[in-house]
Amino acid sequence: MPSSVSAGPPSVSAGPRIRPGKRDGGSFQIACGVLIALSGALTAFAFNAIYAEGWIDLEVYREGGAAVLRRTSVYDLVVGENWLKFTYSPFAAILFMPLALVGMEIAVALWVLISILALEAVIWILIGRTAVRCRSRRATRTLLVVIATLPLYPVTLTLWNGQIGIILLLVIIVDLTHGKEKWRGIGTGIAAGIKLTPLIFIPYLLITRRFRAALMTGLGFLGTVVLGFLLLPADSRDYWGGAFFDTQRVVTEQGVNFFNQSLRGVLMIMSDSWPTTPLWFALCAVVGTGGLLVAAWTAKKAGEIAGITACAIVGLLVSPVSWPHHWVWCIPLLVLWAQRAQRVDVRLEKVGVGFLWFIFLLPGYIALATVLIYPSHAGMWLMLLTGSYVLSGLSTLLALAVYFSRSDWRQRKRGSGDD
């Protein structure tokens, strides 16, 4: 993302307030957004009823909830033809119990509906926090951005697999930017109790000196662990006794490492003949430490949502496994950068936004089609897919660091010139 180096990172500084008028309701646009969500839900319901394909992760969620209801072991489950296992916490299995009480078609429709509404809510927040306060204009832009983001491979894959990523994205953004100050962090901790990756926000909050929010995140997470031990003691012992770090439960086939969008995934693709773990640990130490410092710097210079997004990118890079659908954090990255590109009106930045949108749109579909149609020729495209997400994340962090360094240098130079 070299263009952001020259003109700067996305900014969350608000534009001028626009006084709402009588016709500033945005009701039509909001209704269109609800219609999109309902249409997606009905389409998913019909497709699942006819073909019973897709939503493999949602099926795992349902089976996890069903195991709790049956009082059988959650971590002995093997789901579907791909022999998928339940990889989430006991607390998550408890939350998924309602899904087991309805048929798969109903569960699919409800999950897609909630996910699309969550996507719209995320974009509504991002648009409102960055530039637009007029309700009607905000609703219009939200609708347009939703249409632009739905085809992105991480978003489509999240909806197709029935993943929880967009919902957790909304929970974290609302928790760390909109909640009451004394409770901030609780939602992020609960999200980490479902899926461990949000724990990356604890060191981020500590570096940004938001000690109470870091404490609340830890307490929220600890609360989910305690609840799991109270309700599912045997499963909790299995999970926290080592299953949570067993990547073999996540990566069931060697070939799917091509789709692991993390530093570890890239290393495992590069070589299967030499040990990658020591190098991975070293890279995680460098990227993790440096990336969190950049994220804190971003929060100070460009605002909280930009800092949260940078921190999430760090988490995706250093995680042992980051599937393409985990990269739904490309949504705030694209929206924030697009807002900045529009404000500064620099052509190179607009081209950069378009290129990044393309990166999260096309390579994933090409790789998937290649695997399905021409599996013997899949290596090149799969390498491109894996490298593109990781390189985009690293380039984003590097671009932010370079820009802020140059910005601080220019400020110091102007200050010394005034003296």
C-alpha cells in the first residue's frame, strides 16, 4: 500500500457537522439496507433447503450447541464430510445452544440476516465516526459501502461458511468506541472468550495507557472461562488443558495451509522440509511488538478506530491460523482509507484504495476456482492468495509507521524553524 506512505493513513477526524433538516431521516436508505439483509437471509434459506451446501462453520456451531444439550463431549465432535472439529471455547458452545433448537435452514437464514445487519451497523458506525453526520447522507453512503463490501472475498466467505467474524467485529468496535468508559473492554473480553484472537487488544490497550479498559477486557475474558468451568467442567479441562493451542484441530489437511493468511501460513507454504517454528516465533516477536507500537501510534494520531484496525491486523499476522474470512477487518481499513482519500483528494490515494479493494476481491475467488477446477495448477494462485493478504497487512503497518515518522519530523522541523 505504498500510496498511503506519501499522503498518510486513514484518519477518523470528523468533517463539519451538517445540521439535519426535515428530510434528513434516511428512512428509505435504511429500509433498503434491511431489505438487503432480508434478501440475503431468504436466499440463504432457499439455497440451503434445496442444495444443503455451504455454511459448514455454522453446522459446527450447531453441533457444538447440540452436544451441550445432549451433555456429550464438545471436543469429541466430528462434523461433516471434512471431519471438522469444534475449535471454539466451552463458553462459545454454550452460546451456540439456541442454534441447535432450530432446523438448519432456519439457522442459516437467521445467521445470514444477523451477519448482514452487523455488517451494515459496522459501516454505519465507520461512516458516522469519520466524516458524515447528516443522517440521510450517512445512510446513503452506508448503503453504497455495503454493496461494495459484500462481494469482497473475506465477507462472502464469512456469509457462505456461516462464520461469526462480522458479529465479533461489530462487538469490538462498539465496545471500544461507543460504550461507557467504565465498562469499555468487557465486550472485547467476551469476544475473546468466544474466539481467542481478540486477546491481542489487551497489550494494545496497555500500550495506549487505557489500563481500565485492558483490565475490563481481561475480566470479561476470565468471566467466560469461569462460566465454562461451572457449566462444562470436563470440556473446559480438555480445552484449556491444551486443545485451544492444537492447530491440528483447525488445519485438518496439509493442503489447506495455502489458505492460511498469516505469517505462519506463508512460512509453511515456502518450505515443508525445514523447521519454520523458530523463524515464526522470531517474526511474531518483531511484527507483534512493532505492529502494536504502530497501532498505538495510529490511535494517537488518527483516532481510536484506526488504532483498533491496525491492532487487529497485527493479530491476524501473528496468529497461528488466519483464514481468509478472518480478514473482515479489511472493511474498516478500506472505509477509513477511502474517507481519507476523498478528503485529501489525492489521486494516488484513491488508486491505492481501489487496488486494496481489488486485493480483497479477486485473488481469493481465482484461487478457489483454481482449486476446484484445476487442482494440479493451484500452487501459483494459492501462493498469490496467501501472500496478498499478508503483504497487504505488513504494507499497511509499514505505511502508517513511515507516514507518522515523516509527519513528526516535519513538525519538529517547523518547530525548530520558528525558534
